[in-house]
Amino acid sequence: MDPVLFQIGPFTVRWYGLMMAATIISSLWAAARWGPRFGVPRAQVDRIVFWLVVLLFVGARAGYVLSHPAEFSDPREILRIWHGGLSSHGALVAGLLYVWAVARRTGISVWSLADTFAWPIPLGNLFVRFGNFMNGELYGDPTTLPWGIRFPLVPDGPRHPLQVYEMALAVVILLVAWRVAARRSFPGQVWWLIVVLTSLGRIALDALRREDHVLWGLFAYGQIAAAVLLVIGLVFLARGAIRSGSAPRTPLGADANR
């Protein structure tokens, strides 16, 4: 594994950056596809995306800084985004707050907007985790399983390839969410389904990364955040299912199933 895809003179293309770009492009495509079916005009999607992307990065960085304060004794390090990392939970909070503000300004349902822009969560886990894999980071505990991988910076391998586990889970979540989106019963169903499934995966997979367990040596901060989101998501999904009752589900569009 090598974090650099190719280099021409001073110009370097890294896997992580390429995968981040793939996440943004594919997420915008998904939002443009599903937005009109959820009552969000395509023109509104186009107006939202720039600042949404900016705020997702700001939120992701802020989340990482808040959860790893020891790494930022020098405040200037906060702006050096190539040092440290990004937090998916920070991005999620920032994105939802921005969506809420846009909904208030435009009169569009906040949960329909959330459904429209929910796709970066699984797509980010699919693409960005590959970038993490090529960087040789975010690995799990030592394992004797046959698919364990020796990472260059870790002497006591092989390790659980948690990046690959998360990529596989992201594919499953995408398939499930895409199918549910085609027959959405209530606004917010797609968003909270993705949040719930992703949170379940985070809780389970972080159990295989004991080096990050900082609370009583049993839990990582990410697991606590995921548990909170899991409970909130289940409540919203239950309330939505009750309100939608037993009304028959109909496709949002003839091409939504293709």
C-alpha cells in the first residue's frame, strides 16, 4: 500500500484526496437524482452544494479537534488539515445544521433535504476508507484470521483491516437505502435509516480497535456518539412509521427503481 497514486515533479496525487473527490462527485450525483423525487428542486440542490461541502469539511475538522485536543496545543495546527484527521460525526452535525437553516429559509421540509443529502455518509465510508487503507491507517486489533493484513507502520501485525470492513458495510447500506428511497414512506426515512445502520456498524467495528478505547478502556468516543445517534434515529424512524400508518407505498418515479 502506498498513499501516493502518482507523482510528476512537484505534482503529487494521493489516494486519499482522490477518494475524497470521488465522494463529493458521487454524492452530488445522488443528491441531484433523488432531490426532485423528494420535493427538492434541482436548482435548489445546485444552490446548496457548494456551502454544504465547505461546512462538511469545517465540521469534520472541528469534530476531530474537539475529540483529540492533545494534538492541538499549537492552535495553528487546526488549520493544517494534512495533520491529524477529520471526524465523520462532526461533518454529520455541521451538515444537518446547514440543512436545517436552508429549510427554514426556503420552506422545504428539513427531512426531505436531509434525505436528499444523506448519501455522503455511506459513499464517504466506501471511498475515503479506501484512502485510509492506502495510507495504512485506521486498522484494527491484531488478528490471526486469514484475511489479516500487515500494515507498514505497525510492527505487531497482522491486523483487522477495518477499512475494508467499513467499505463492505457501506455497500450494504447504499443498497438498502437506495431501495428504501424508491418507496419512501415519510420524510427523513432515508436519512435516519443511513444514520442508524452506520451507527450500528461504527459501534461494532470500533470494538475491534481497542487502542482507541479511552472511556474506562472499553469504549471509543466514536462509539458513544454513534450510540446517541442510534437511539435518536430509532426514535425518529419509529415515529415516522407510526405516522405513515399502513398507507400503501408507491414508487417516487418510474426511473427510481432502475
